[in-house]
Amino acid sequence: SAVLVNMVLYCCLTWLKSWFDLQESQQSSTDFRFYIENHTRNPDDLSRKQVRIYQLYSRTTGKHVQILGKKINANGDDGGKYALLVVETETFGSHIRIKGKESEYYICMNKNGKIIGKLDGRNEECVFVEEFLENNYTALVSAKYKGWYLGFNRKGKPKKGSRTAQTQQEVHFMKRNPKGTVDPLEEFRFTTVTKRTRRARRLRPNHAVS
């Protein structure tokens, strides 16, 4: 009869609707998992591709930080191959990893505050936070050991992190482009220090205000 046929059709349509809803739900769940996996993994991958190559001029030695391998000092010449640093941005902030372009060792600070070079820079001991100072210098504090800075004495030897403070000249650096290269878009962020510019600053006259 017509009533029986209508009941059968209704049951079929109900079953089909339930089946389609189930498929859509499973697909949405799969898409959501794909979204989470990609959005939790991709930012870190992208951040590691944000790299810069520059030198770190030491305020105490008048030379540059150089990574020879496990040994690190601040006696590098301007443009020296061991003074060229590959700086990797850790996140969309001021967390960085510093690697020697030539040696491929990272600057790291161990639990004793000792500055050492490591080939594997993934450990948090190899992450530093940039602090931009009012005197136009930059200080680099350990991301793991709070209050411990990257610093070098007047002989260019690394200082223990536990003996450093932001106010010490030993932890003050300036970013400089490699010798012979100039990036017009970033030139104002870097400083070129020479004997001539130092002398010019000392001899610069003070104009009286009339």
C-alpha cells in the first residue's frame, strides 16, 4: 500500500542522511587534525629560515666575536671568516641562535656559565635574548639562565655568565655588516666604528647657541 511505500522511503532517506552526516563529521575531524599539526609545526620551521649574517663588534676589545669551533673569543678582525655570524631567529621575537658561518658551531652557555661552541644548537643553552640598550649597544642574555650575559674581557676571553651584568661594557656589542658590504635598507641599524670616526667625534666642536 501507499503508506508502506512511504514508510520505506522515509527510512531510506533517514539512513542516507545519517550516513552523510557521519562522513562529513569524520572529514571535518581529519581536516582539523591536519590544521593543528601544520599550524603547530610550520611557525617553528619558518622562524628558523629567518637568518641574517653580520658581525658582533665588542665594546671592550674593539674587535669582533669569532667562533673558531668549541673556542670562542672577541679578537676577530673586521671581515674575518670566523667573525661572520649566521643569526637565526628562534621565534617572532628577540630569541636568537648564533652560528659561525665558517665553523658551523653555535655559541652556547652551559650550567656553569661557561661560553662554549656546539655543533648542535637546538638546546636552550644556545638561545640568547637580544636586549637593546640606550647607548645603542646590544646585550645578549641567556634564555635559559636568566641574568647571565654573553661577555668578553679586554683580552677577548669569554666571561662566566654568573659574573656578568647588563651594565658592564664586557657584554655590550654592536651589529656590523661584513667588511665591504652595505645593506641600504638596514644601514641605520648597524654601526661602523673606525679610528677616524672616533677621532671626529672627540674633535667635533660644540656650537654655541646665540
